[in-house]
Amino acid sequence: MFRSKPILLAAAAIATAQPAWAQQKFENLDRIDSLVAMTVGANLGEPGGPVAPVDRRLKLAACPSTPAVDGPLFGAAIVKCDALGWRIRVPLVAGASAAASGPVPRAAASNRFTPAARPVPTENVVKRGDPVQLMAGNAAFSVSRVMIADEDGAVGETIRVREDKKSAPIFAQVVEMGLVRIPGFKDF
């Protein structure tokens, strides 16, 4: 009888420790959906809101703090956990959000609540296989490189470009014929 008490105590300790041990290992994707909806101010499927819920197959490590949501930027919200270093992109429905079309032009910068005029893609100014100048930078510096377009694109659209057929693609926004830029760099 005396020997069974330590075994019972150990079993009880394991039983109570299991919930702490089996705590959420992965980020709550419903929480991410809610954070994105609150940040962009629109619910799932509404103009300016997420196109679809976050893919339930994702197994993101549980963030120790609340994940940060940036955007909308180029038609998506970026959810990231700086503590763990993961980041996902949540596509947004085109519509109500002025920021979804990219940076606000300088003329509208004084009133950031004024919707920016979104360019209507009329025709493709970059064709697949065309050489394009890839630009990155801001007012203080700029870097450019000649790349090859993997897709057709109109002004304002995001397309894939690459240095050669073996290199990894890079997403870039079409600025004008033969010129694309890296999203995220504001003024150059």
C-alpha cells in the first residue's frame, strides 16, 4: 500500500501536467482571421476584407505575443510574429481599402483618409519574356537590375520576374513599360 502512493502521486502529477504540456503548440488560425478583419475593417468576403480564411493546413508556431498585422499593402495583409520570425500574407478582396492599391500618392498624403485613385488595368505594358528594369530603393538610394518578366502585367499589377530561368522568381509591381519595382519600397 505504501509503495502505491508514490506511483499514484506520480500518475496524478502527470495527469495534471498534461494540459500544460499539451498547451497550444500552434497558432490559433481563427485568432489570425479575427486580427486581419479588425485591422482592415472588413469581414471575410467583403470589399477590403480577407478573400478566404487562413489555410487551416498551416501549422504556425504559437506566437508568445499577439501577432502584428500590417497592411493592407498591395492587396494583402501581412501577419507576422516577430518573436518567432514567421510571416504570412492574407489576400484581400479588391475594394474599399485605399491602401490595398499600394502607397498613397504624395498629393493625397496630407489627408491619408482620402482614397487614392486606383489605376484601371487597361492593357498589359509588360509581356512575358520581356526584359524589365527591377528597381528598389527610396529617396536616399536606389538599386536596379535587369530581369525577365515571367508574366504579362498592366500598370499597378504584381508580376513575377527572375534573373534567368534557373533563378527563383521575385514579385514586383509594374510601374510603366519596362520598369517594375519591389513592393514595400515607398518613394524612389
